[in-house]
Amino acid sequence: LERIMKVKVCDCETERTIVLSVTEEQLKRITVLQLKKKIQSVFGIPEDHQRLIFAGQQLEDHRLLSDCGVKHEDTIHMAIRLRGG
């Protein structure tokens, strides 16, 4: 049986959280953009309005979560980027 990895995403403003539960293999293949799509489906926040921050670094869409150092039980913080007019 594969281990289930849990990664929490916390919305900094509202303190809403979602927990991503995936296998270790899946975690190695998930990109930041894929996580943003998941957040959009749960919170309704468009992916281009999300800023994901982990270990003090803003995560780039094309990177794998695992390459960013994200592991089991870690928390990623989300800030909402508002479009200026």
C-alpha cells in the first residue's frame, strides 16, 4: 500500500484551508499549476489570481511541488493577487 501524503493549502486572508491527499508518486508529479487548478475548483479563485508561497518563496507554475521541497504535512500559503486597473 502506498503512503498517503497530505499537503495543506491555507488562504492567508480568510484562513480557509484545503488538504491535498495524494500518494507519494502523485506528489512527485504534481505541478504548481495543477495545484492552482485544484484550488480554483474548491475556492473558485482563478488560478492567475493565486500566489502560492512555500518556505518564503513564491512558487512558479511550471515547477513540480516536490522540486520546490514540498513534503508530507507541509503547508503552502496562498495570497490573492488582485488585478490593478
